[in-house]
Amino acid sequence: MGFIRSAVLSALTLAAACRGLATPGTEAEPAVEKRASSYWYENIAHQGIAPFAPSGYTVYRNVKDFGAKGDGVTDDTAAINNAILSGGRCGRLCTSSTLTPAIVYFPAGTYVISTPIIDQYYTNIIGDPTNLPTIKATSGFSGIALIDGDTYYGDNNPNDPNWISTNVFYRQVRNFKLDMTAIPASAPKMYGIHWPTAQATSLQNIQITMTTASGNNQVGLFVENGSAGFLTDLTINGGSIGAAIGNQQYTMRNLVFNNCGTAIVSGFDWEWVYQGITINNCGLGLDMTAAESITLIDSTITGTPVGIKTSFTTSQSPATSNSLIIENLALSNVPVAIQSSSGATILAGGTTTIAGWGQGHEYTPNGPTTFQGSITPNSRPSSLLSGSKYYTRSKPQYETLPLSSFKSVRSAGATGNAVTDDTAALQSIINSATAAGQVVYFDAGIYRITSTLTIPPGAKIVGEEYPIIMSSGSFFNDQNNPKPVVQVGTPGQTGQVEWSDMIVSTQGTQAGAVLIEWNLATSGTPSGMWDVHTRIGGFKGSNLQVAQCPVTASSSAVNTACIGAYMSMHITASASNLYMENNWLWTADHDIDDSSNTQVTIFSGRGLYVESTAGTFWFVGTAVEHHTLYQYQFASTQNIYAGVIQTETPYYQPNPNAPTPFTVNSAINDPVFPTTCPSPGRCDEAWGLRIVSSKNIFIYAAGLYSFFINNNGNTTCDVGLGPENCQNNIFDLEGTLSNINVYNLGTVGVVNQISQNGNSLANSQDNLNTFADVIALFRLASGSGGVTPPPSSTTSARSTTFSTITTSSPPQVTGWNFLGCYSDNVNGRTLGNQVQVSGGASAMSIEACETACKAAGYTIAGVEYSGECWCDTKFQNGGGPASDGSAQCTMTCSGAPSETCGGPNRLDVYSLATATGSASPPASTGWNFRGCYTDSVNARALIAEGVPNGPTSMTIEACQSVCKGLGYTLAGLEYADECYCGNSLANGNTIAPDGNAGCNMACAGNAAETCGGSNRLDIYSYGQANGTQPL
């Protein structure tokens, strides 16, 4: 699950596209029609079940059985939507559900639609891969997209889709052609696929074709939010934009863009990997001007004037916005490889290969250093490569095999009813089918087992709609004697296994369950695991739901009945050569089958543990979440490719802290946590990533997140540009290491982004971005034992140990006066501008902050939380002296241990010369300041106008000059860079009820002036009396 963030791609408004959305039709009884196809799945007996669905519910539904014709003429919209909706599915106003999964199958044909195909929760929409079905929009098509993955019904809020996009799990769309060419170029903005989504979801093997007519408004793929995710093998032709995308993180592999206006527009993102992207004959390759970080590898751009557009500058704020890493990018006839947002050439192109290039902050291993330019690319081991690129392989669909090559587990006697012990039946069919060279087909269902299920070398296993293997009983309930639920090979065995589209889970207390143990050593073609997930609790049948495992924030007692697993996945010392793609190892943080998605507290000891001595692993688009000790741990291993990896630590910590309720096991390299953790530090919490005594580790983007403290998500500990102190540490390096490489590391809610042997290597306050804090490049060539820490790391309030002092005399700095300890709030800053001091947060001192503020034109300086410097010319948001005096201004300065630098939500404040905490507006001839006034984007007080040289040049004088030149007598400044003019106020706007508190933003063109705030105008009148009476 990802953090719930309200974000959209502002440049791609939904308003026009949302017109004409159709409510799905009423359910219809299918009329079964006989047909022939060579594709095995179309012909196999469809006997999958959903054990907790209503009686008579069917998982598999063929759209032609519901009346769809696929003849290229008939409007099939209603029939298709009936097929998806049939059976009381989780759709409109349903929060989420695992009870009614469905496979919606399209035989070959051309299916005409006039309104969107509306996806439902927990649905796989699949076409015939041997002859891709076409979904063709009519010329009068009305709606947001041909396939709408999360509909904007407008029931609760017109700006919110039906489901919270960060909670949309377990769904796929694959094997289709989408044809938008009949939609007129002049039609409102229209999308091929609308896909706001989260983990365990995918798009695969899809072609989207749009018009190439000038001025068209078509977009192939639109993603505005979510916490994904993975997609692969997409070809997008034509349109104004190939893919317009915003999400917390994503791995996108093997995408081809042909003749698009812009191939990719990247909206908000935290971490992103584009792997194997091909861009042909587009106007612009990648527009990343709004992105936080992007990693682009093993890709090609051809016949495109500009490859990449970026807004990065070495003096920008936030400092790491638009971080970019490029590795192995081939250009052919691309005049400009990288262009600034102003149109300047940053890197010339031509026909060449960019071996390595980047921009952002780097640590090698100490830092940060700001860089923009060529980098030395990673030295890739040959065992990880196919040619010069990293090895990849898409999920097999076995479309060339005949039906006789498949054996159904339900036909062989397994029930999948979540009650019967299916262990023996499953083991028998897996063994016999593998010996016969057949593919084991798991029909939809929940298969309860009471002892280890072993997958032998040579097995091929494929699931229908995420069938679940669920452990149960005492065999798996001893954490002192852990047992695998599914064991792939026994220790020492060799061979290959392919496994796809399944879930492994546990039922009730299973303190010794290792959900997947991979022992197999593979030579030649790697083994593979695609769309195989672990899920511990949070669903019907798990006996680990809200009723059994409620959050107990007010109690420190551990509910031992909710110890759901020992480990999610163990890749053992004997294993090697495994390719994993789109895998989510999840301990539930909430109950999917609860109508309110209520949080739960479930304990699972460890996430993914790799201890293979031979190594050679690929982790493509994987995520591991909410395990007690760690999420990813690579120990005594080598040759690993990973990107993106994404983690969240348990929401319940520090109640209790790690390792509770588990015992540290040194035999499997468990981390040792501190026995004491001084307040306010949180140093004994789960690691996101540990690398121990390993070499040749290549991580291409990592998102390591901590969102909660004791299940409280309303804290400010994870606020972008805020304190980032949900926990102290999240990425651990220990032991003897060699050739450790991380591109675009993003962390949330974490003080120290990287730690080695107990010392902080990187502080989040030095690497601020819009939300996640980003390090574009980290390299550790070799290291063991201790490292040379950055200055004062042992006394910094943001290192592993927090230090405080009770009294301190402020230093005597010429021209500055100490005003005292002031209150602050991350949601309403007392001083509105955070600045970086020379040397970064770890070098913070009072003098350094005063110098930085003065250099930036500010007259008030405040130091907070050991390493933060805040500046302004007046106090904002009602901030003033703290009610408890200096009681909480007790934290040592990270760069000057003898000085005090505020505390949590407390500033030690200094003023230059005679600053008094109020700012007078500049004296512009004939203009008088009238006060801070209300405004609304939907009901403007004045008329918007521009100033010369654009918003970045905004000053009070510039706005006044424009308004006067246009004949207006009122000038208003808002949101730092907006100018409004008029002769009277409109739409009922008046003097702000909170006075000047909301007019607190520095002017973009002159930081010494104030230019209104959010929905607040600083208003000036020309030729009228001064004062603050309502106009």
C-alpha cells in the first residue's frame, strides 16, 4: 500500500474527459455460444471458484457469453460491462474486496464501444494472445478512456475516483489492441487506458493506436495517482501524448512510442525506472519537468528533435527535484539529448550512445555533491546481461502450447474451497504433471495446506485469477523451527522453474511460516517468478482481519494470535539465477474486505532474505512491506539487479519496536537492534533495505518509506520538506562490501537515508525534494568496519543518537540579536523559507544560518531541530514566543555541539538590526497597502494578469505597474507569483478573517517582499487612502 496522496497531473485536466460517463448496465444472464480457438485458456474447463462469494458466483466470464459480438459493427459496450459487473462485483461505492474475483476474457475480434469499459475491483481482463482482440472507439465516443481503471463517478467528491488509487491491488489487463483513430482530433481530451493503481497490478502486451492529425487531444495511457506498480510490452502510436503519468513509483519496461507529439509526460513521482524504452519519431521524448526522480536505462530514442526536457538547475529549491540518471541510452538523429525547460541545450545529441549521465546529489560514499553531467556507468557483471543490456523476460502465457499440455489441480482432486486440506492432492498433481512435461494449472480458489508443498525442478505453474496457497495449522507455528509453505527445489537441487499469477498466504497464527523458500540453482535460462505475491492477513479466510487483529495503539501488549509469518521469502545459499518480476510481499496494514479499509496490526518477522553465494538475481518492479525486522536483506551474496524496489515499514512501530515479537536469529543475519533508544529518537524500527557483506549490487531506484508512528498517520513526521522523522534509519550497510551502487534513492519519513556500521552517511535534510528525499547517485566501491562519518554525525540530532543540551548562551554575532525560543508548525511555518547552509544540514550552526539568511535578503533567522535553517522578513501564521519558554529549544546544532539549534517544532530565533516581526510594503508612488484579502480559484476577487518576464519575476512593483498600465486601480498579489487587477472586489471576497496570517509567501522575484498566499491576496490601491478597511 502507498501513502494516500491527493495528486493529479494538473496539465491534463479530467473535466472534459469525464463528460458522458456511463453507469454500467444491469446484469444479464449469459447466452453461451460455441466457438473455436487455438489458445489453451479459451478451451480449458473453467471451474475456478471464489469460496466466499455468493452462491452460484462464476469467476470466469467470456464477453461473448454476455452478448458481445466482436464483429466490428455492433456496439458491444453494454455486453462487455455486463460481463465485468455480473455477480455483485466490487464497483461503484465499494471500497475494496477479495470476495468476488473475476477473469473477463475476450476472444479474437473487433469490439466496438461508445463509452468506457469500466473495470471492477480484483479483475483480470485478458484477450487472446494468439490473435489480439481489438477494442475500437466509435467516432462519437464519450467518456474518459476506452478502458477506465478507476471511474470518476463524483459520488463523494467530483475530484476523487471511485477507489483510493493507492489501495487498488490485484488486477491486470493484457493482450489487446486499442483503436482510437475514429475519434475526431477536435474531440475533448481522451485516453486509451486510465490506470490509477497500486501494487500487484500490471498492463502487458497492449497496442494503442491514436490519430496523428494536428492538434489532436488523444493520450494513450493516463495515470494520475497511485502506488504502483509495473507494466510492460506496450506499443503506443500517434496521439498528442503517448503516456501522461504520475504515481509514487513505477517500473515500466519495453515500451515503444511511435509518432507521438510527446512520448512521455511525467507528472509527480517519487522514484521511477524506464527500462528498455524505444521512442521513434516523436516531437519530444520525455518531459520530466514536474518529476522528482527518473532512472532511464537500456533505451533508444530515434528521429526525435529533443530527447529529454528537464527543469533541474544546480541552484534550485528543492535541491534534488528532477533528479535524473541515464545509463546506456542510444540516440539516432536526436539533435538535442537533454534540454532545459527554458529551451537551452544542456547536452547535445546526434547519433551516439550516452553511457552514463545524471543530475542531482551524489554520495561516493560521502556527500552531498550537486552534479549535472557525465557519470561513470555501473560495471555490469556479464551474468546479469543479455548482450549489453540487463536480461529481461516477460511473463510466459504459453500460447503456443496445446490444451493437452495443461493439468488442472481441481480436476486432479484439489478443492480450492479454503476448508479442505489440499496438501496431498496438490503435491501429487505437481509431481505427476512436472514429470510428464505438463504445465500445472491452478484454477481460481483458496487451497489450504497443512505441510510444505514442494515444487520440483522442471515445473511450470500458472494460476487463474490469483489462486491462493494458504498455510494452516501447527506445522507452521513454531518460530524456533520455521518451515516453508512453498519450497522451490530442495537444497542442492538444480534445474529451472517457471511460476506465475499466484498468491501464497497464511491462515491465523503461523509464527514459523516461511511463505516461499527458493533453493533451486539454475544454469542457462534463468528460472522465473512473475506476478507471484505473498499476502499475510487482511482478507476473508485469513483469520487475520479487523475482528482478530485490531490496532492497539493504547496498549503495548502483543496479540500473539496475530503473528502471521516468520518470513515472506527466503532465497537460500544454494539458489541462483532467478528472475522475479512484479512481486509484492505484503503484510497487510489494513483489511481489504472491511468496508472502511480499517487498519490491522499483524506481525511478520522478515521480508525478502537473499543469502545465495552464487547470486545472479533480477528483482524487476518488486515491493516488500510491513515486516518487523526488515523488508529486503541481501547478505553474503552478489550480482543483483533491482529496480524499482519499494518498501514501507510497519505502521504499528514503535508500539512495539523491533524485533518484538520475534527473537533475533544470528544464523540468518538478523539485524541487532539497540536495547535503548533515547527520546525523541526512533532507532529500533524495521529496516527498509540491508546489504551485508555482499558485492556487485545494482539498485536502479529505491523507495524506502516510513509513514506512521503507532498507526498514527496524522503526524508531520513524513511531510515533504518537513522534519522527516518517523524513524531514524532505513538503509543499512554492514560488513565487507564491494561495488554497491544505488541510483535515485528516495526516502520518506526518515532522518538518516543511509547508514553504515552505525554511522550516518546521508541526512534527509540535505537531499530535500517535493515529497521523497532523493539521492541521485550513491556508490560504495569497497568498505568494511567503520567509515569516516560526515561532520558531527555522532552528536547530530538527526543521526542514530539524539543529543540535547539544557542551556546555551547564544553567540554574539555582529548585527544579530537573539529573540528567544519560538513555536513552529509544519503546516503553518513561523518563518516561511527554508534555506540550505554551506556544508548542508550536518554543518548547521547559528552563524551559518544567519549568514545564509542574510545572503538571501532575509532579516530573521531561525534554527530548528538541530539541522534546519528558516528565514523570513516577518513572522507568519501567528508564530511567536513559545508558551513554555525555552523548555523545548534544547537540541544541539549538528555542526556546532556547543550551540543550541531549537527543537521539535521550536525555533531559536535571531533578528538582524531592528527587525520587529512585521514587514511594511514597499513605498510605490501613489499606491497604498489595503491588507490581506480572501480569494478563491472558483470565484476570483480580481482579474488575472501577467507581468513582464513571467511569474518568476513577480514583485509588488511589477504587478502594480501592469495594473496601472491597464487602467486598474487595484493590484493584488497571490501565491508568490500571481498578479491580479481590477477596480473593485468581486464574488463576495473581503478582508481575510485571519488578518495577515495567510499572506505569508515571499514574492518569486524578490524574496524580501510578500506576495499573498494560498487563496490570499495582498491588495494595493492606487490613489486611495491607506488603511485596511474593506474595499
